[in-house]
Amino acid sequence: MLRKFLAGYLAAALLLPVCAFAEETTQPPLEVKRPSLKIQFSGYAKSQSFFTQTSGFSPEFVDNPALLEQDENSFNALQRLRLKIKALYKISDETRVSANIHYDHQANFGTFISTGDARISRKQAEDRQFLDLSQTLIENDDTDYQHRLYRASVLLETRYADVEIGRQQIPWGVGHFFTPTDVFNSFNPTQIELEERDGVDALRLRSPAIRGVQGEFIYTPQGRQLHPSRFMGRLSGDFRGYEIGILGGHIKRDNAVGFDFAGNIGDSSVRGELLFRNADTEKDYLKFTVNADYNFPFNLYGLIEYHFNGQGRRDTASYQLDRLVRGDIRELGRNYGAVMLGYDVTALIRLENRLIMNLDDASLFLRPEVQYELSSDLLFTLASQLFLGSNTDEYGRPKNLFFGELTYSF
């Protein structure tokens, strides 16, 4: 009852400023200042539509996937308004409190809503959260309308430590496509909205840097199936021009240790990360990612990445499809190669292509897209997601998807 009251209150309280600030499109985020208080408003409005076909997967038949409708055409139109509010209160020269809130109103229309693929996506998103910070206002076979707190956290900064509590993003991991050490904000490299990272409900403690080394401690309470209790610590600092991080802790009933690094070799940036997990309910496994990128002449950018997934399988007959549908795992195979290419045709038009290859079954994921900056605050994106392989391969099972997106930032 309390959660519903808070959600309803925030809906009324936070939506009102949108109209007042939406016209400040060419200015920095609007600020409201008082002697010790500063408030910033920003956000965006997005319209996105995609067309695809159903895969036949469903959360109701996890142990027997691909038993429902397959290859049926489906369409979805997403409309989202996100208001970002950051309030900063200065208590003293060394102490301040800030609140970070991202509040969404979001509607989906179309036949995709009632498919098994949509139900899987919704269930996985819900299972990754400890608190229910969303409320569905309208729900039927072809309409879904909700409001939610995408981010909602409070940060206390002092000379001794910084403490943040609430739904937040914890940016661990240096990989571009695969991030083994990011045990909090699990990322799917084939998702449509690449910039969207689900936050995690956590307590985060950061120490000040001592001789260039900073400490960080994260705790997440036991929640739903995909939101386990986690106690993780990380030390990071600069060592001979490389940013090095060492981490370890407890994930549910598993022990985990790892490290990451980032630096430069010549004109190229190189990164890597590794995680070893002493698993309780399966075999111990190791995951690691290495990548490098380079800015070539003539506005051409390139990145190459290799990922080893010790939790996966080399044989397609041994793929853990049930765990993939549940959201327990993100990849089925063991060895992956990935490439990203970007080319700025003009200052306003950019072409990009992402490629991921499962090196075990040779299936491919491709994402070509074009971005056109219509104005300083209006971005148009046209893209497709192409899956190439046999029906037993990892990237042969999903269906091709085509989408267009218009984002207006304020």
C-alpha cells in the first residue's frame, strides 16, 4: 500500500514541471538555486516503433521453450517521457546531500505486448529488482501504460566517505559488449535500447582516495529470483598509466573474485576484465573480456572484443535454454568475438554497425544503424537487428527486428 501511495504521489508531483521546462531545449539543464540548494531538471521524450516476428519462447513454458506461436508478425510502438531531477543541498564545505530521480511515463501499443517474448522481457525486468517502483495504469492485449522510477537514490557526501542508497547504476566493468565484472547492472548486448541500463536497489559506500587508491563496497538485499543478496568490494587506482581494479565478495551463496584494467598502448585504448565465481549450484566458472579500439583517419572508429564465457556450452545440444528464458544467464556459448565500426558521414549523420559472433556455433548478430541529428536536441535513429544461423544456434533462434526511433532531449 505504501509503495502504491508513493508511486501515485510522485506521478502527480513530478509530472507537473515537464511542460514548464520542455521548451528550454537549447539551454543547459534548468537550475533552481537557493542559498544551499540547487535543483536541476532535464530529460527526454522518445517515440520508438519496431516490427519483428515471434520466437515461440514463453515464461510459462520455461522447460520446453519454442512451444507457442512462432513466426507471427508483431508490432510495438513505445512512447516514453523521462524527467530527470537532481537536487543538491550543501550542508557545509565538506558535507552535502543529493537526490537523483529519473521518473518515467511509458506507453506501449501493438500486438507485441501479448506475445511470449514481451512477457519474458517484463518478467526478467521485474525479477531483477528488489523494490517495485512501477505501477501499471492500463493493461490489455494491445496496450500497456505505466509510470515508474527508473532511478531513485539519495547520496550523502562527506570528507570520510560517500554513502548512496536506492535504485542506482553501479558502473563496474570495462567491456563494450560483454561485462563479466558488472554483477549488478546486467547488460544484454542484443537489446534494442543500448543506452538503457536497469538500476539496482543497493547500498553503496565509497571511500576517499588514499594515495591514489579508492575503495568501494556494495550491498544488495535478498530480493526476487534475479536480485540476490550481494556483498562486493572493489579497490581501484592508477598504476603506471593503467586504471586497475580488484574486486571480490559474495553473490548469493557463491564467492567471486576478479579484476579489470584500462589504459593505452600507443594510440589505441585497451581494456580487460575477469571474474571467477566459486559456484554453489553448478561448476565453478571463469569469465573474461578483452577489447581495444582506435580512431582511424577520415572519421572512422573501430573496436574489437573477445569474450570467454566459462558458464556456457560449446555444443548446441547442451545449450541451457531454460536458464536463458528465466534470465539466469545472458549467453549460451563459450567463445565470442565482437566488432563495432562507426563512421561520421557529416557532423550530423553517423553510421554504425555492431557484429557479435558465437565462435562455437558460428551464428551471427548484426546491428546496422544510422543516426541523424536533426537539431541539437532531436535525434533520429533507424536500425535493424539481424540474426544469422540455424534454428539450433544461439543467434539463429531469435527473429530479425527493424525499428525507428525519435528522441527529443530537454
